[in-house]
Amino acid sequence: MGKLMTRIGCAALLSVSALTVAGMALPRAAANVAASSTRQANVDTFKIDPAHSSVVFKVKHMGVSYVYGRFNEFSGEVVWDGEDPTKHSIKAEVKATSVDTNSNGRDNHLRGPDFFDSANSPTIVFESTGVKESGSDKYEVEGKLTLHGVTKPINVTIEKVGLADLPRMGKRLGLACEFTVKRSEFGMTYGIDGAVSDEVTILLAFECGVGGR
Amino acid sequence: MEEFIQKQLVWAVAMPLGIAIVCMVIAWRPWQRDKRESVRGWWGGPLAIGLGYLVGHVAINKWPSLPPSSGDDYLFLFAVAGTVVGVLESIRMPVWIRWSIRLVLCTTVSWFMLSKGYKSGHTAGILAAWTAGQALAIFLVWTLLERLAERRTGPSVPLALSLLIAVASVYFLRGSSGKLAQLAGVLSASLGGAALVAMSVPRVSSARGLLAVAIPLYCALILYSWQYDKPFGTPILLAAAPLALWIAEWRESLTAVVGRVLLAVVPALFALTLLLWFLLDQASGESLY
């Protein structure tokens, strides 16, 4: 009888303990769910607005000057997490045929086998693989750049220019960055001996909107 | 700029030419007059053109990326494949095996020289038709020229091809690409080396191997350029130009080497004129960029 009472006592004690632990844990779980939904609310998927964005590059010509060019057709998507920068992601796609350097002959040459080989590599793609905050409105972005059919890892620093909810345009996000690549690493070696520099500086300025606006 | 030109002359002309001469001399042994020895030289043609081209290609264009990412990477691989097929063709083998290997190479060149952009925008049926049509054209040019080379030993075939590809090189330069022009120059120089040896050794033949590198590579250059150039007739003229050598076969009065070579070059010059006409028509008075 004594043993039975002891067992019942232990069982009751265990049950009370379990209920106490559960009682402490439940509000936390509920809080987590609430936090999760708040965070969801702070995550926006933006589309790049080509009318307010630019993809520009510059190269050294014959070692004496810089020539600037741009791409007129591009698109992309930015996922922006208002609370956790590591959740940001960026993907941008540029049509190689849309290269524009203010010279038809040169643009045709750039589209051809000597440079972009646009018939075989029609798009230039950047896709982020990781993001971390590196300062006030500055982010270190690791990603992959596919150019001329060759994909290479690349690190760039992106600046958040602004984020605002505008009366007629809705939520807008502005990002900008400048980085340099060696075109030879992407198999673009033509004229590298002096006519056109190996280093190409790329300047990106994206204005992105939510919901295709 | 002078340094650039010197480098081009050395790597795009002198090196391929030298390599081709060395290979041909070792293979055909000009110092041996015994006709039975001539059999030993067949493998020299594909090695001369193949190695000459590959060295020039790497010097101008760096090593190709693997897997291939652009058209010129494929050109390098075609040269390797052509050299292997050429050496195989130098060995006596049944015609059906030789033609089967040839068809595989022609189809491979044809398929990979259809641009990715074209492939993504057309149905499987159209792609199959283009691939088969182009492959058949390459096969015909190769096989007909081979027949001619079997009958005509000496320099006429490699010399005609060398000059023809030199003209095509100007066409590539004006039409789409300095790189293709340089690579055509390398191929032309390699063939020039083979022609130089054939001039001093009349028993040297371009049949059984040499054309396995030269024709698929030449056609691949044309097809690659065609992805960007607009005039429709010029690539056909350029590809068919070597067949003009057959005209010299038919007419006894034109059998001299110079006549045969000129006949092959005329369609290429005509193709070049067409392109220049096209470019002049498009010209917008732009300055040199």
C-alpha cells in the first residue's frame, strides 16, 4: 500500500512538473509564431524597374581613356527582409544584345564572337548566394556572375540608397553598387593586349517596386 | 600596337606555318625518292594542319574553357577531333567506316555551330533539318574535294584552300569578328605550310586526312560567323568556293596550279564583295571606334 502511494505521488509530481514546463513553454511558442508572422510581414519581393534603373560599364580604351556603355534591357527580383539582412536575395538578368555604347558598329562588334557572343550566351546573370550587413545601409553580397557562358563567384558591396512607401508608386527600394571584374576570367580575351582593358567596372543602380509597379 | 602586330605575325602566321612544314617534312621525307615511301606520309597532313591550328588558337585565344562556353571553344575541340579523324583516315579502312566517322564529325560541327539562341527559339524538327542540311553540305564539300585531292597530288589543293581561307579571314574581320579572322589566318598559314612542302615534293597528297581538319574547321568558322553576319549568300559562296577547283578538272586549258587556285578564290572574293556592299549600304558615317 505504501509503495502504491509512493508511485501515485511520483506520477502526480511528474505530471505537475510536465504541466509547469508546458505552461512556461507555450507562451514562448506562441510568441515565436507571432514573431514569425511579423517577420513575414517585413519581407518584400521587389521587381527591378528598368525605367528607373541602370546597368552601366566602363573600360579603358587604348590605355588613354574610359569608354562607357550600358545595357538597355534587364530584369530582376530583390527579396528584402526588413529584419534579417542575411535573408536578402538578389537576382538580375541582363540581355547581352541590348549593349549600347553610342556606336552601332561597336555595339555589333561587342555582341559578336569577340566579346559577349550573344548568340550563344544571350544573358548575363547575377544571383546572390549570401548577404550580410557590413555597415550603415551597406551589405556584403556573395553571388555568382554568369558572363559569356562562364559562371564565377563574386563579392560585391551594395548600398541601400533608400526605402520608402511612396503615395502613388507604393513601396520602392533603391540599391546601388560598383565593382570590377576581369573579363579574361570569363573567357573574353579579345583585344586584351591594349585596345580594351581586361578590367571592366560595372555600375548598377536599381530602383525596385513591389507588385510590378 | 607594333608589339601586337609582331605577336600576331609570330603566333598567327609563323608558328602554324613552321609547325605545318616540320610535320609535312617529317611525314613525307622529301629526301627519299622511293615511291613506296610515299605511303608513310599520309598522317602528316592532319597533324600539320591540326597542330599548327591548335598552337595558333591557344596563342591567340588562350586555352578553351571546359565544358565549352563559347563558339571558339568548340572550334578548338573540332580541330582536335579533326586531327584524330584525319590520322584515322590516313590508315586504310573500309569506305563505310570512313564515311560514318566523317558524318559524325560533320553532324557534330553542324549541331554545335547552331547558336543557343537559335536552338531555344525553334522546334526540334527545324533544328534537325538545319543540322542535317549543314552536315550534308560539309560532308559533300569534304568528300568532293577529297576525290579531287586523290587525283591531284602537289600543292594545288592546300594552296587554293590557304588563299581561299585568307580571303575568308578578311570577310570575318569586316563582318563580325577579329578573333575569327585571326583563327582563319592561323588555319590559312597551316595550309600554306603544307602547300610549301607540296611544292617541293610533288607526290605529297592532301587526300586521306588533311581535309579532315581543314574542311570541318573552315565550315565551322563560316557557320560561327553566320550567327552574326547578315548577307545570306556569302556563307554559301564561301563554303562552296573550294568546289570551284573541280572546274579546273573539267577544262584541260585551266589545269595549271595558278589557274586552279584563282578559280577557288574567285567565289570567295565575290562573297567578300557582297559583304562590303552590305556594309556600305548600312554605313552611317560612323568614325572608327
